[in-house]
Amino acid sequence: MTIFYEKGIKKGVNRLSEDESKHCAQVLRHQVGDEILIFDGNGAKHHAVLTSISKKACEFEITSTEESPGKNFSIHLAIAPTKNMDRMEWLIEKLCEIGADEVTFIQTKHSERKKLRMDRLEKKAISAMKQSGNPFLLRLNELTDFKTFINGCQNECKLIAHVDKSHNYIQDHLTKNSSVAMLIGPEGDFSKDEVTAATQSGFKPVSLGHNTLRTETAGFVACCIVNFVNQF
């Protein structure tokens, strides 16, 4: 069954956004009476029937709704965006597939990028949500100053990965059923002052292994490890 995304679904007749309507009518060539599945991004799976078809506004009526249970842990990745945005788009796609909860892009001393096309990243997240069948939409936050983020972080488990082979592996600091915030720096790594500031704010330095990973690889690996520790 085709999956669409629409937030703010209410009782009665609803309408797909213009982009989703165009995809429904022109690309998939759905007809009135076809059954579709709609995610609202908050865990609800709405079964619906199309009642009207047009390029700009396909209407549907909800027939039943399933509420997906949330996880008993959460993953918040705070990462310095790479210069090449294709690598960040790849990361967002993979994080949606594995079920990460939130991403904040952070501005650090060695950051190479100071502006982001959040609309492109949000479209990538929505597409990955529908493709993977994960009914929870990855939350994306605008570029945030590093110190602002660490000072405001309220997660139970706070970790920072940087290039230092003396640190314990990330899994040694993880406990099940907790909210985890993971800091990943740019390709030039965090500065010494940033590492110091993070540790003073309660972040524990961790290692992701002996090899030096690309920024997006490090973010993906860290989230995979959190998932593994909590699900096995």
C-alpha cells in the first residue's frame, strides 16, 4: 500500500499537500476509491480511501488508525554539517531508516559550513520515513552554536566523540532505556576548548574505534551502536 505523509490529520475529509497530491495523481496515477496509508510523523498510521483526485489537492477519508508504540530510549545526534551536503542528505536518510529521533546541526570552531538548506533535508527525511515504513519522522533542528547546544542539552546520557584513542568505546558508557545525546565534530575535529567545555557540561568523551571516520560515518555508527545496545 502506498504511503504518504501529512501532518495535522483530523476527522472527516482531509487533503494531501500539493507535493504529495502531485505524486499521488501524476506519478502513481491513483484513482478515487484507492486505499492509501498516511503517516503523520508522530507514530500514527492512518488507513484511508481517496475521495477526490487532482494535481494540487487529493482528498481522502480516514477509515482506521493504528498508533505505533514509541521506543523506551531516544537518540539525539548533534553533528557539525560537512561541506558536501550530499553526505548530510545520505546521513539523514540512514538515520530515518534506523529510527533515530532527532538531529541538531552544530556550528563549531572548525566547521566548514555555515548555512543549510533545511527544506532539502526535511524532504529527504520524509522520503526515507515513507520508504522505510518508520511512522516517526526524524526531527531536524536548525544550525545551532556549539556552546548553546551543550548548555541546553537535557539528555540523560551525554557523549562526545573525538579523535583520542585513549577513551573507552561508546558502548561502555551506554545504559538501556535512556535518552542519549551524541556529539560528532567536523572533519577537523572539535577544538580542545570545545572538548573541555563539553566535559564540563556533563558530556563523557568516547571512542568509535581505532580508525578515523568521516563525519557522517561517525554519526551513523554512533546511532547504530545506541540502537544495538538498546534492542539486544
